Amino acid sequence: MTPAAQALLAKLEAAAASAKEAEAALHRRMAQEIARAERERGFAYRRLNLLRAVIDSVASAKDEEAAAANGTATLRAELGWEGDSESRSQTLAHFSTVVRVIFSSLASPEAEQNPEPDIAGSLAEFETWYEATFKRSFWVLFEREIAELPLVER
């Protein structure tokens, strides 16, 4: 084989290796983007389902205190929290602000001079507080591992 042919093949081999690495890098970036999108979708549905349940529980409350109790009880139930801890108490106390805004939006007749309560803004503030306080998203609390039970034959 001539030196020119060897040089050409070496260039083509380097180009093929470079293309292979570029493809692998693209696959890694795409996998990361897909994982991020899946996480955001999961959080969006958790947000929707929790707020739907809280709004339903607050709608029947006679006053703001009952609404706060109903809303935080719903959050406890959704998270499976039966006991108390310092972090749970903090979380429930901060979440009650969201519940109170929800109650306010349901209880007050809409008047043109009064702006509608900002439920989404209140929830976003809660999420920001939770992440700053506990260094993780609030929505990961809804991720529960399901223990596999052994198969028992009779």
C-alpha cells in the first residue's frame, strides 16, 4: 500500500472515530434531556394531582382554619405521613399558606377591585422555600419505592 493510501485511510479512520464519538455524545445529551423532561412531566402531574385533591378538600371548609386543617391533612395523606418530625411540621406550616390562598380564591366573591389570589405563585414560593430549606425538590417526596413481595406458592 502506498504512503498516500495509508494516509488517506488513517484520515478516514480518524473521521469515523470522531463521528462515532460525536454520536455517543449526542446520545448521552439526549438521554439527559429525556430524563429531565420525564422528571418535569412527573412533577407537573404530581402538582396537578395534589392541588386537585387539596382544592377538593378545601372547597367544603367553612372558614380559613378548617381549610388549613383540611388541606394539610390532605397533604399528609398524599405523602403517607402518619407521624410527625421537625421537617414535616415545617413543611405543613409552609404549605398551609398555599391552602389559605386556595381557600381565599374559593371563598371570596370575585370583585373587579380585588385581584384574584395567586395560587400558582403561592405554590411556586412554597416549592422555592422547600428546595432552599431541604436541598431537593418537594415533589421527590412523592417518589415511593414499592417493595417487592416474595412469591409464595401454596
